[in-house]
Amino acid sequence: MDAFLRAGLISLIHLIHRRGWAPGTGGNFSALLSRAPFRLLITPSGIDKGTIKEDRLLEVDEHGTLLLGSARPSAETLLHIAVINTVGAQVVLHTHSIWNTLASLKPSAHDPERFELAGFEMLKGLRGVTTHQHVEAVPILDNSQDMPKLRAELERTLGAHPGAHAVLVAGHGLYTWGHDLAEAQRHLEVLEFLFEVALRRA
């Protein structure tokens, strides 16, 4: 099972890189190996995601402490752990596309803490959404280099928006997730499509 998950995560990371959603060394990606004990598979810091191989993936515990691997975990590992623990996700994808970065800087006119997507058929690609009339309110967090502080804010935000499929970090990028690799990939593709359409229309 671990080998299958590793291979699947690497394949998804390479697809994301080819789509231009993780330029340079940007982005980080994780998949849960087990909850008890907590073991998280995650990409290392400062590596080109287009060239990463299975043997470069790291394993960390619930505190983000390195358990297996020779590289340094990203400081944003704490945010992945927060998402997994708060919403019950199995896979977390963090990307830095042009469109999600622009969306993070263009909040709703009536609510500066979220970006709204509404009226699009593609919204039905998000788990639990059954109509184009759905309003997907993607929370926007202020960026910070203080990861414990940002983690606490992320946990608070996810608790306040239990139906969210993603969050944006202002000027930084997108976090989305799923119950497995396929759902996380679908959410990412749907959201990237919707951000671009909404912003091109604006």
C-alpha cells in the first residue's frame, strides 16, 4: 500500500508540475500513510517538483518531525497536518499557479476574507456539490512566515467553514485536499479552471 501511494503521489506531482501549477521549487504535496501512529508522506523543501522521485519523499510525524528521509521538510508541513487533522483529508495539495495567486489577491467585494465562485457547472466537480447554483466561498488567509501562527489561523478558518474544499493564502497560493489522490486531483483541476474563468470574466 505504501509503495502504491508513493507512486501515485509522485505521478500526481509530475502532472501538476506539467500544468504549470508548481513553478520553480514551489508547491508542496502530502499523503497520509497512517493516523495511529500519525505518519505523513510529504515532499521536501527546495526541490523541483518536476524531477522528484519516490525516494526523495519524506515521512514526518504529527509535529512535522522528520522520521524518514535525508532532506528538510518544508516549514509548511504544519499546514498540511492542520488540514488533515481538521477536515479529515488524506491528501493535501499546495500549488502556486498564476490564477490561484491572483484569486488570493481579489476577494469578494462584500467579504474581504474570501473569494466566491458561483453559477458555474464545474462546481459540481467538488465533493458534495450537486448544482451550479452552489456558492463556493474559498477563505483567504493573510500570508505569514510564522508557521505556528498561520497553522492556528488555518485551523480556526477550517473550523468556521466546515464545507470548504480549499483555502487561499494571500499572495501565496492554494491549499486543497481530498479523501484520496483522485479526489484531491479533481478538486485542484476544478478550482484552477474556475479561478481562471472567474478572473477572465471579471
